[in-house]
Amino acid sequence: MANNTDITARLGIAQPIVQGPFGGGISTAELVAAVGEAGGLGSFGAYTYSPNEIEGIARDIRALNNRPFALNLWVSDHDRGGDRLTAEQFDAAWKIFEPLYAEFGLDKPVPPIRYFHGFDKQVEALMEARPAAFSFVFGIPKASILAECSRRGITTIGAVTTLAEAEAMDAAGVDVILATGFEAAGHRPSFLGSAELSLMGTLTLTRLITSRINRPVIAAGGIVDRAGIEAALSLGASAAQLGTAFLACKESGTTQPHRDALFSAEARHTVLTRTYSGRLARGIPNRLIEALTPYADKLPPFPIEVWFTSPLRKAAAAQGRTDFLALYAGQGAPLLKHRDVASLMASLSTPT
């Protein structure tokens, strides 16, 4: 496997391997630092964090080592109607969730003052933190943000799901394009069209972009081993991003039941669903998906949907259950073999 690529040279990493950023508290400083120590680029998903917390995250990572790392944010921080609900809308949504809350003995929640932290303030904190890379999903930051990142020496990495989105990233001057195929775990970061109509496979998308756009490309989606990385590099990618493989490692913030599910027969079948958050994401089918799918057109928009499901996930995790967890998993999960970063990274750099 070629270790000297545009990405490794630009970011000062030893291997063309990027750890996918995990939101919702699943990223940890320990995971990011461990990936960096092994020669890859660790990433921290920070879209649910306040500006002060983002600065703290960067300090925590740097306290462990001085390796390059990326911080990740969501450019589009809420869907239409996702900033507030009227009392009537809140009560209508509650009727959907009330039976599920009752199973865990949970009371009706009180609406928060706000459902999310705004992107503009988050990105200001990110730039003050000065990570080696700023990766982002669900859109393109405005030109002034990209220019300031360039001035501060922060490499920008934009996620795309179609060639048209890659062309938009290129035109905006984004440094690196992340080509994420529908095989990937987690959210589909489409921003020019609906996620359901932007389902291209990783290899096809990577080849299309590398053949038409002269910028470094990171391939993501369904890649969990050395063979997958080599396939991506052979199609012109400068690096590969692995999500599920790192999600399965003990250094991540996943629960043990979630990790066990990734290594189980259940992981042979994954689905795309909007029930986790209100945005399309890939995970292992469970009762949460089964219970909410019939109400798909009545569920509150992102991120309010996340807020309603969060107490269910926490209660299930406390009981060691997986039926109400957001079981993010990519289609490559059946290939998983490693449960810690050191052994995983060693396998990615050593012929099998």
C-alpha cells in the first residue's frame, strides 16, 4: 500500500488512513489520539458540542499527544422547522414517543430553550482551536470561513455523495473532497439533492471524482480493511476513511452492546433510516426503527427527532439493551476483526 500521497504529505501523517468522525458523544479524545499515534488522522465529531466544549476537546486531544487531528461539524445544523416546535407540534410528537417512554418509566420531557448549537459560533471556536483539518458535512461553509481556514493553515475536507456535490466543493475551493458512498455507517451527508436520491457506491463515486476533479480525494463507505484501502487508492483516492472499523474499537465512545452487535450476525444486514435523527442514516435494524418507521411522515425534523430519541437510547444503554440504540453500522461490518486501535492500524499497514 502506497503511504506517500497528497493527503499524507499535506496533513503530515504516516498512513493514508482517516478515522471517521462520530457525533453524539461517540467520538473520544482517546480514540483520536490513538489513531494519530498509529500514523493516521484521528477525527472528532463535534456538531453537538458548544463552542467552549469544542475548545476543550482540542485541548484534551493535545494533552494526549501532538499528532495532527480533524474536528468535524455539520454546516446545516437543523432542518426546516427543526429550531422550534409550537406547543401543539410538541404534543403531537409526544403522542408518538409516549408509549416508548412508558416502557422505560420515563416522564414527558420539558422542551429545551434550544435544540442545537449554531454552526457559526461552533466554527469560530474550531478555528481558534486550529486542528490540522476541519472536516464538514451537509453543505459548504461560506467563502469567508474557507479563506480564514486557509490563512490559519487548517486543511478543509468536505463530504459529498454525488459528482455534482464534488464539483460544488471544487468550485468553492475546498482543499480535500471526501467521497462517501451509500455503504457507509451513519448519516448520508447529501446537500444538493435528497439523500434517498443520492445513493452512489463508494468505488463508483470515487472514480468519477478522481477522473474529473484535480483535488485530493478521500474515499469512504464500506472500507474496513487493507484490501478496501488499496481498492480506493487504485481508483485515484489519496486516502481512505474508515468509520465502522474504528467504531468497533474499545477507544471509541460506543457502548459494549453496540460493539458486540457490530461483530454479530445482525450486522450482516443494515438499513437506511430517518428514525435515528430525522436525517437518513445507516444502521442495524432494531425495535427503535421498527416502532418509529410507521410514523416517518409525522416525526419531528432534525435535530428535534434526536432530542426525543436520546432519553430512549440512554435508558436502553443503562440496561445493556440494543433494541433502542442508534446502532450505526456500515455494510462492511461483517469483515470486522479488531477491537482496539493498535491491532486495527497494524492490520491496515501489514499485508494479510
